[in-house]
Amino acid sequence: MAAALAVCGLTGLSACHGLYNPPPKDPDALADYKEANDPYEPLNRKMYGVQMWAFKYVIKPVGKAWIWVLPSPVRRSLGNIAETWNQPVVFFSDVGAARPRRAGDAFVRYAINMTAGAAGLFDVAKYAGYPHHDGGAGLMMASWGMPSGPYLFVPGTGPTTIRDGVGTGVDIVFQPLTWVPSGYGLLTFYTAYSTAGTINAFADHIQDFDQVERDSLDPYATIRSAWQQNRQSQVDTIRNDHRATTPDWYN
């Protein structure tokens, strides 16, 4: 996708008319066009088709086998590990968004789950009053008003935007295991848990994908709208978080 967009930038959008929808002139159509924020819809729909082909013939069978082999508590623990080891990313994004209370909650959550939660196998922090909250460089940039850029659908990643794509790259920098040198065993662990976390996430949403494909007249548009609304809700949550730095029980 990055290569296709680069080609469009170099040769002019007119030469990529099959991948780009220019803004319509009709006012009502233009309003819908801006709301969808999807100028590369022809390209995105092709990428969505690639994703759904992979889902049907690869991801779904693997996901079903994953659910059949692994009991629910084991899959839940794998999800907990993925969340816990990503907590430093959430912490740094909260700091960057100037939300010290959220950052403090993320730090305490990480500390609890890495110790009492056996390196993230169990979400002890949730029961201690520190539930999971979303974070990342993309949300941090959005909280400061940075425009999202056009909507994109990337196979293997799913819905995103230019801003969130850049944010994903920044998140990798703040993921501690990114900097683990080889030879310590942690690199193998990082690769294994990342792969397992990805399979686990897809397996948990197989029924959701099937329902959208079955019940929606336009599954692509449904997923795009749902993702955009959810992303905006996450941004609004950060912007509206004006809690004091210290926990409520301390005041």
C-alpha cells in the first residue's frame, strides 16, 4: 500500500484513477465523501478483499483450530500477556498526551501484572482498581489535534490512517522488547508471544467477522464506520480525562 501511494504521489493522482476517488462536486456527495475520509477507497477495497481471502482460507481455519486446542483460560492469559508487555507503550503515550493520572495508572498496572500477575499471565491489576485503557502514539497525536490523514486498510493490520500508521512505528520504538539483543532468549519469547497474540486476537473475533460478512450489505463500509467511531471515542476519552494526578483514595 505504501508503494502504491508513493507511486500516486509521484505520477499524479490522475494517473492512479483506479486507486483514488477525487472529491465529488455535488455538495451532499462531498459531505459524505469528507465524512468517510476514504479517498483511496478503490485501493482500500482491493486490500480488504486480500484480507478477507486470507481470513477465509488461512486465518479462520487456524483460529478455529486455536480455539479447539487451547482452553478459554489459556487464551485469556495470552491476551493478558500481550496487554501487559505493551503497557510501556501506553504509559509513554499517556505522558506524551499530558495525562499524568492515566500514565500513573498504566505504570501501576504494569508493575502489578509483571509481579503479582506472573509477567502478565493474570490481570491482577484489574481487580486492584487499575483496568486496561487504550493508548499509543496515534492516540497521543490525535489528542493534540493532529489530523488523521486519509483512512487506509492494510492487510494484516486492518483499518488505520496515515497518523495511526506513523504512530504504530513510534509504538515499536517504545516497546521494550524491541531493544532486547539476541542471545538472551527474550527475543525468541518476543517473537513467540507476538505471533501467539496476533493469532489469539483474530481467533477471538472470528464470530464478529462472520456476522459482519453475513448481515451487512456492505461489510467494508460497516467495518470502516465502526473503526472510525471507536477510534474517535478513544480520542475523546483521552481529551476528556481531567482527573487529578493523585488517585481518588489519596485525596
